[in-house]
Amino acid sequence: MFLGIASELKHGIAMIQKAGQTLMIPSYWSYMSSIVETSTSAGYSLATVLKYVERLVSIDLQVALIMTWPSISEQRTELIQYVENLAKHLDVIFNRTGSFEPCNAKDVIMEEVCNKWDEKVVEAPETLKAQVYWLCGLIEDEGECMRVQRIWESAWLEKLHRERKEEKEIDAGVLAL
């Protein structure tokens, strides 16, 4: 059945995956799988620090993919999970130590997020901040929306408080000299 459909695909790649094989799909690639016999599979997504700004710029694409879920309930669940994960990942980038720190990737990404937060970027229809605000507004459950917004706010506020504290410590050190 699948092989008949495969010839009609435009701009796509058709593959037949055999038992024990692994397929890694790049970020933001759409895919469709067709299972022709009973099987077991597992899938997961990997979010990397280096691709965080790309994820913010592609919010509208991710929302479009979420809206393809068959039921409204599944769409709502996926949307909340998506927005919450973006917020938690921002918190990790801004405020938590991690294995990526030695290569200074964290500082580069923090600077990139901050620089583009209020700036309109070519790839996005509006500022990143406006896109995140719009994204949170898509969550219909007011309690869930407020909970997720608090994660975003907390990430930014904790970062600002930490930077302010560091500046005071530097100023105190300069005065002590």
C-alpha cells in the first residue's frame, strides 16, 4: 500500500525502516509514518541550547503542527506542553548550570535571546516577545495559561535579579580596591 503512495509524494523522501533501525529526523521536519504490521516503536524529541532561538522563531510552524492533532483535547494538551517546555528551557538557559557552560554556548544563546526579544527578526512576523505572548494566549484554560506565563516571567526575573546581584558584587569589589 505505502509503495503506491510513495511515488506520488512531492518534495519528500520515502523510506522503509526495518526492525532494529533508527531514524533521526532533523528539527522542524514534518513526517508521516505508515505501519504495515504490528510493531513497537519509540520516539523522543531532543531540545538543544544552540537551537533555542530557532525554536522561538518557528513558533507559528510548531502551532500549525499541533493543530493537526485529531482532537481538540489532544491539541490543547500538546499546546500546553509545548509552551511549558519552551519556558522551562529558557529558565535552564538563563538560570541553571549545565554541561554546556564550559563552551560558553549558554552566554551566546542568552545574548542572542535578549538581543532578539524586542527586535523584529526576518524569519518571524513580529518580535519574539509578541510571539510568546500570542502563544500563551492560545491556551484556553486560564489557570494553565497563568501557570505557564509564571514560568516565563520567573525565568526572566531570576536572570535580571542574578545580573543585578553580580553587578553589585563587582561594584563592591571595585570600591574595596
